[in-house]
Amino acid sequence: MAFVLTFLVAIFIFIYYYQEIVGLFKEYLNKLFSFKKYLIIIFAFSIFFIIVKSTNPPASVDTGLYHAQAIRWSEEYRVVPGLGNLHGRLAFNFSWFLPSALFSFSFLKIQPFHALNPLLLIFVLIMSFEAGDEIIKGLNSFANLLKVAIIIPIILVFKNQLSSPNVDMPAALLILVLFIYFIEMLENETPISDGLGPIIVALIAVYGCTVKLSSLPIMVFGIFIILDKIMAKKYTDMLIILGTILIILAPWIIRNIILSGYLVYPLPSLDFFNFDWKIPLKAVVAESQAVSNYSRNPGLIPDEWLSRGLSSWFPSWLHYVITDYRKKLEFMLMPALFILGAIFINTFREKNLRINYDAIRKYKIVYLTAVTGVIFWFFTAPDLRLGYGFIMITPLLVFMPITASYRPFVAKSVLLLTILVLLYFEIVFIIGDLPALKNRLILPAPYPKVALQTIRVGDQVVYVPKAKAGLCWYAPLPCTPSPVANLEFRGHNLQDGFRSLR
């Protein structure tokens, strides 16, 4: 029903704004075909690469643990009270799961699709290749340089997440787009309080936080926009922003309360309700600590050591990041090395390194947001994947005041190196996929099937995987990785939800 309503609304909008939509489509198509031919070829090859990788079997462990199950609950039921009592992770209210459920096309009864992440990546890639074409034509803004610089990280870091409805990628892409869009507004040198731009920034910031709570520092942009509106005495704009933010946040908060009994889960300090489906406080505290502790060191040192401070967990954490994320770190730092190399060559040619200190003052809010993001990530849950967006953008921002004086050489050098490196890795990874690709020419690989056992909860049945890993994937509902003590059904059907006997 939700898909039918969405489809009907989309058809109505298309018919009502037919001329404008067709005009915009033709405009973007003409712009695409005005690119240099080699850019068009590389762009098309990158799209093919994304499609190939998105047909792989879902590889994310978290997708097997709870992503696929959370999406299936949204496909088949309304918000289920106390769902987190069945499995704590099912109360993680990632707003990205709702459109993922909507566009999984599960009602076709073929298999659930997970095309939303690849589609979002393609949209960001269009923005990046458009910037590459503008650099070739001499438009060397720092925003354009950033758009090109993120191409390698967003494709090669996220290549294995394209086949899963993972939230790490959309959270990171929204952060990157927001930084770039805000920098573009500053580069245009128009008052930050004018036009729709500030409203869009505030809305992306708020929505990004509902996609993943680790994105919370991007609200620095949103707070800055609201304060700027107040200073400019544009109270109508401010009320529009606050009203729209409320439209985004209110359903998300209500959904949090229904899933877990808490305002924001898993934050035990925000404990204001006493519904019968509320997850026990002890379980919420354990879930919150598990996320933080696992991020610092997944199983390498005892949890109690982590409370002793930075010196106890930092060495093991650093070893874990360098070993487990080595390739991803290389891809994330590669653009910064490209920029550094171009600056070094240009400085050697001109015998002069110029730093534009005005750029530091101009972009101070950008630096503040980036630094806040990195600090927040490091001291809350420093698993690299939870900070992808901030970690990708921050090294690039370091060069903003340096590249201001001779950006054309730097921008074109970064574009050339990006194209060469991207093509090399895309070809290597596609060749690795070719043997299995013949089995995925019509449909992408489905979720893995798991052997299940059943346990009785009152007069109801709950499924549990037989394997030690405890991954339910897309198993029939209700499925939980391991038996839950004190679990009780609130009624005679799954829609009534779950509660914990205390």
C-alpha cells in the first residue's frame, strides 16, 4: 500500500510539473553529453562498476545481524511496539531503512532488492563528474576540487556495501554532500541567510542525524543557519526551517518511543516513559556500552579495561584500525596525497608556498564542524566506518587555504590522477567479479539462507539461527540471533509487539 501511494503521488507530481521535469531532464542530459568524451566513457564505466558490485551477495555482517530483519519488519508490519526486546539492534531507528523497505519491491515475491545505496552513490557521482568537467573548463573552485577528490573514496571504500542496505554509506555521503554544498554557498559570496540554500543545509543536517546518530556533529551547520537567520531578523525563514525540522524529527522520535520506549535509543539518559513495552534500562545501558566498546576494540581486550581511559585502549585500537581498515584508509587518504603532491610540485616550480589566511577565517564554520565531527567520533564510538564522512573530508579541508592561490594546477592534477587510479582499480575489481557475474545477469544475488531452529515463547514461536554466528539475514519473522530471556508477546500477533518480564 505504501509503495502504491508513493507511486501515485509521483505520477501526480510528474503530470502536474511535466514541462518543468522534462525541461530539467533535457538540461541535465545536454550537460552530460557536453562533457569531454573521455569523461563520459569513464563515468559510464563507473556506473557499470557500481551495478556489477551491487549484484554481489550481501556481505555486511550487520546486515545479517539486524539490517535485513529491520527492513523486513518495515515491509510486513507497522511500527512494532517493543521490537527491541526481541533483539536490541532492531530498535536502532535508522531512517534509511524506511525507504529501503519501500523500494525493496518485496511485494513482487521474487526477492527483496537493495538498490537504494547504489542509486544514491550514482547521484553523488554525477555531481562529482560534473565538477570534473567544470575543472577542465577552468572553473577551479574548492568545492569542485572536493567533488573530484571524493570520487575514489566513495567508490572504492563503499564498493562492498553496494549489495547491502547498509547505513554507513548513506550517512557518509550525506555528510560529504553537506560539507561541499555549504562550501559552495560560502564561495558564491552571497549572504548565507539568503535563498533556499540555508534551508536545504539545515534539512540535510537533521535528516542525516536520523539516518545515523554518529552524524550528529553536522548539526553545527544547522545551528549556525538558525542563528544566522535570527541575526538577520529573518524570522519567517527561521520558523519555516524549525517547522520542517519538526516534520522530520517528530515521526522519527515517535518511532523511537514505539520501538524501544525511549526518546532516542540507545541513550539511557533520555528515559521519560514507562510503557509496558519499554526495554529494561539495564539492557539499554549494555547495548550502548557494547557499541562504544566494540568500536574501540572488538574483542581484543576485556571490556573492563576500556573504562581505564585512553591509554588502555588506544594502542590496541590503533592496531585494529591499521590492520582491519588498511585498504580503506589508503583509499580515503589517497586524494589528500594527490593534492599534497600537486602542491609540492607547484611550489617547487614557483619557489613559493602561499597560504591564504583569509580562507581560514572565511571557512571557520566548516573547520569547526569537521573537527567537532572527528572528536565526537573518536571519543564516542571510534570504529572507522562510523566516522567515514568526517574522516574523508577533514584531510582535504587542510589544503583549502593552501590551494587558494594556485588551484588550477592542483585541481587538474587531482582530476587526472583520480581518473587513472579509478580506472585501474575498477578494472581489477571487475575482473575479480567476472567468474561469478554470469549467475547475476538477471537478478542480483539474494540474501544468504540460514538454517533455523524454533523456540517457544508462551504459545508463540521465535526463530533462532542454528549457526554460532547468529545471523538471521532475511529469515521469516520473528527471528533473533539468540534466545532472549524474559521475552513475552504482548498479544496474539506480531503487530502487538514484545515486552520484557521484569
